[in-house]
Amino acid sequence: MFEEDQPKPLLEVRGITKQFAGVQALKGVDLQVLPGEVHCVMGQNGAGKSTLIKTLSGVHQPDGGEIRWEGEPISIPSPTAALDLGIATMYQELDVVDGLSVAENIFLGHERASGGVLHVKKTNAIARNLLKRLGHGSLSPSTEVGTLSAANKQIVSMARALSRDIKLIIMDEPSAILDSGEVANLFRVVRELTAQGIAVVYISHRLEEIRQIGDRISVIKDGRSTASGLSVTDTPKAELIRRMTGRDVENVFPEGQPVASDAPVVLEVDNLELDGHFENVSFTVRAGEIVGFAGLVGSKRSEILETIYGARKSSSGKVSVNGKLLKPGSIPAAVNAGIGLSPEERKSQGLILDEPIFKNVTLSSFERFARAGSLNERAERDAAREQIAALELRPADPDRPARTLSGGNQQKILLARWLVHGTSVLLLDEPTRGVDVGARAEIYALIRRLATAGTAIIVVSSEIEEVLGLADNVLVIDDGRVLTHTKASDLDEHGVLDLVMKGSAA
């Protein structure tokens, strides 16, 4: 029974199950969403969150259990049926069409037309009002979406949801591609929507983010609900982690040994510049040292890594590995010298998703496995199995397609690739993006273990806490300029942001 002052649920999910080809994705999930609340859903990669989302949005049909909408049992046979009910979904991989205008994207599938003629003026006017409602009235309805930033594409996706008579919006990792300022704007929009009575189901891996935006939390582990409707303010972080992982995850950032002042310099970057991106970047990384790049999205940290790796050709400056100067703009020269890169967009830039794990692991070491002009696949599998065991990659099947693995295990594939290659310098760009808290702890431990073994490591992350927790020394970067280079222990999150704000104002 509900208390008199508590609204009745807008959405209730009771014991939902779903099976795919013998794999039980959902084993009994419960969820209750109230009108006008932000209900956060958490769980590790592979817990069943995506299957739940697709079931609520009409992509999948449940095998068992019940869905109730405004108190009545319902079925949701298609995405169109979900929209007709008032349920809209914003997926992590934004579903906008770059070649169309903002207005055309907003009304895609329910265009304002009659007699086969699109009412452009009317469409643009309604789109403009929707954008104003989201605090983006300056965004022109006629602008081609392909020219927009990721944050503005997300606003277009949200406006599309609001172009319908929506009562519930499901947001899948909406902050994953946003910097701190854009996240603050996202939160403002979410609060305005809930103030209008619209409910939001908010999926995120970021515990601190959920603390800021959520009202209640439900947790899924291995396809089952381990918590439903917990209070955000009253539930300790440790309890959430335990419900997600089934264990206590302590000391998320592993302790490291101080890097000896006489440890050999493995990587030296001297006055490196790339016209239009960054200038006068100089630093060294010693064997066993982790150097972090802190800054906001757009600060050119990734461009610096890509230039060191040879994916971009520097305008001036030098990069040396173990005292040997590298040829600018040459990935083969960098890889042969012992540099490995795990890119920010691992799915599109780092992995061949439809190839098996073992092929992805050996991708940069073909010469090691070549015999008489062909590859020795048995040797490739053996090398991959060794790393699969060492990194505790799951599932431990070298022939499994990379696409089928969780984000954390896909990241482990990239680490395995460079371990097989014998890399001495490892460049990690957003190594835990889209990775749950349990897998993050594993990746942090792996990074520290590699450093302890003598690898020189650079970590780029948009999460300042992650940079400070992992790194021995930190470069704070803003708009292609190094603002400071200091010990991580001398900085905190507020200090980094203060430096960036002052740097931007200079």
C-alpha cells in the first residue's frame, strides 16, 4: 500500500525475465518509478541494464514478469508503442542523423506534413520552442546536426523525446561524453523536466553523479534486482558497491611505491607543438611512473597523446623513448620504439569488434606470429590465453568476438595487446569510460601493476578524481597549454578546476 502523500507509481516492473539463445539476461528485475522523480539504475557491465532498457522501450519482449503503466498491466510490442504510451529512450550511442537538420531530427518519424509536403516553417517554429524549453534557444533548428558537439546532439535527442507527449524519459549514460560544464547543464535540464512531472530513469556508472541528480536508486546484478527504490541520500556508497559487485570494493585506487629519482627516463617530450592544438609541451616519464593529464573535455589532452603516438605529425619539438629520437608522425616508429596507445574511443579506434579476442590481442605483434608468410593462429591463441588468464578477462574464450564483451573487458583486451607486444610506454586515454565500479577497480590495479613492473604510463581522464588517484605526477592542461606539472598529492579536484578556470580567463 502507498502512503496518502506518496504518488502512485507511473511505471512498475515486477519480476521481468528475458532469455537469449540459452543465456538468461534478466532473471527477475523489479523497478518502480514515480512521476517527477529521477530514478537511477546501477549495475556492472553485463548486469542486464541494457536488456531492461530495451524491454521498456519495446525493442525486446519479456519472457516473464509484468509491466504496469499508470496502474494497468501492459505490453510494449514496439518502440512506437512505447512512444505512444509516453516512454522515450535516449541511448548512450546517440541516435541522431548527422545529414539532417536539428528540426528534421527532432521530428524524425512523425514529421509535420500534409499531402506529402513537409511544413518547414511550422516544424522549425515548434523545434525552436522545444530547444528554448531545454535552455538552448540559441541552437538554430536549421543547423545540420553533423556540425554540432556531442552535448548539443544530446539536446537534440532530448528535444525529440519532448516532441511527443512524454511522461518518462530513459537516459542511458547521458554524461559519458560530456565535460563538467555540460554535465551541469544536463542536470539543470533534468531537474526542469522533473519539475514538470516527467519521470527520468537515469543509468550511470558514476556514483558521485548519482548523488547529485538522483532521488532513488535500484541496483541490478547478474540479471536480478539486488536493491529497488533505495534513497540516494540515505544509502552509503559502500552498500551500493556491495550490491553491484557482491563484494566489498575497498582501496579503489591502489597504493603505489614512490618512483625513485634516479629511475631511468623512458619517455621524454621536449617542447612538442601541434599548430592549432597545443604548444610548448615538455615532460618526462620515468620507468614505473604514472603521469596524469588533468583538464576538461576539449583541453587537447588526447591530441598530445596522439602526437606522441605518431597519429598526428608534430609541428615542432621532440619525442624520445629510452634516449632515441622518434620520427614525427609515424605510428610504426612509435610502436617499434615501445609505445602503445589505448584510444579514447576503444570501439571505433582500438578494437576490431567482429574479430575474436585473440586477433585483437595480437594485432600489433603480427611479425611475432608470422611463419612463411602466414600467421600462426595457434601461437596467437596461446599468447592471448596467457594474457586472458593474467588479466582475468571474462569470458576466458580467445575465440569470442570482442563486440560481445563488456566495456571493462574490452579495455583489458587493449592492455593485453600491448603486454604481448612488450610495450615500455603505455598511453591510456579515458581507460575507464563506460566501465562499472567493480571493473574500474580491476583496471586501476592492472595499471598500477604494470607501473610497478617498470612500464612508463600516461593516463588521460575527464574524471579529475581518477587522475589524482592513479597518477604519481600530474600535468594540468587547458586549451593546449600546460598550466602546471606537479605531484598528484599536491592537488585536489577543486585545485585543478581553479587552475583551469584561471587559465581560461588568462
